[in-house]
Amino acid sequence: MVGKGLLEGMRVTLKAFFNKKETLQYPEIKLTMPDRFRGGELELDDKKCIACGLCARACPNHVIEMTTGIDEQKKRHLKSYLYHSGLCLYCNFCIEACPTNAICWDKNYENSRYFKNDLDVNCLAIAKQKSAATVDVVQVDKPNAEQEDTLRGGSRDE
């Protein structure tokens, strides 16, 4: 048949015409990234990190630079944790090497920068800002009858 290729092409075109459109208006509507998304920047949990350096050693491009110190209890702690996102392969070796799951990818895919120096991220400073921004929830006991009367400014019997 002479027009078989033409008919096959028209069938594909008509099928695509009636399917749901996938185009999103980007700045207004942003995609939600799945859990297995590799990209963005490293997110460090400074409370979980034991400063072992396995993440920096596992990285094939040496993207992670960390300096450690020893405190008075002879425990290691982080002094700095720099991530050079411009050199990253997003291979996930650093995350797999971490024994305490202290690092993970954030879901931010908007990583364009004007200057190359802006691609260097101080993960420890960001982690400390996030932990300072979280508010500790304190449980307050319910006042008993005497305390309620004192708060009201009188006794119950009146």
C-alpha cells in the first residue's frame, strides 16, 4: 500500500492530539519532585553528622570539602562543610556512603546562578540556620483548680 506510512504518521498525530497535555507554565506552576530525585543541593543534618568523612572520600570528583575538629569530650565535630555543586555528577555515592543518613538531596531544581562562585554551598551554615529557625514545642501542664482561681483573681466560692 502506497500511503501506509502517511496513515501511520497521521494515526500517531491524532493519538497525541487527544492525550492529556504535559506542558506546565513554569514560573507559576512548579513540578513536585519524586522521592528518588537526584539533583538540587545536598541537605545536611548537622545533628546526625558524626564527621567521619566517608561522604567526602566516596565522591569521585571531590566535590565535598569538610574540616573537622575535636571537642573537649574528644568527639569529632564539623567545622565546615562545603559542597561545590558545579562539579557534582549527582552519582549519589556520598549519600550512600553516609552511615547516619545525615545528607540527602533537597527537592529544589532551580540551581542556576550568575557567577561560578555562587555554586559553592556552605551546607553547615544552612543546616544551623534551619535548626535555629525551628521552634521547640514545650508541653504545658493543665493548671489545677487552685491555679485557675489565682489566674482569675478570686476564689471559686465567691
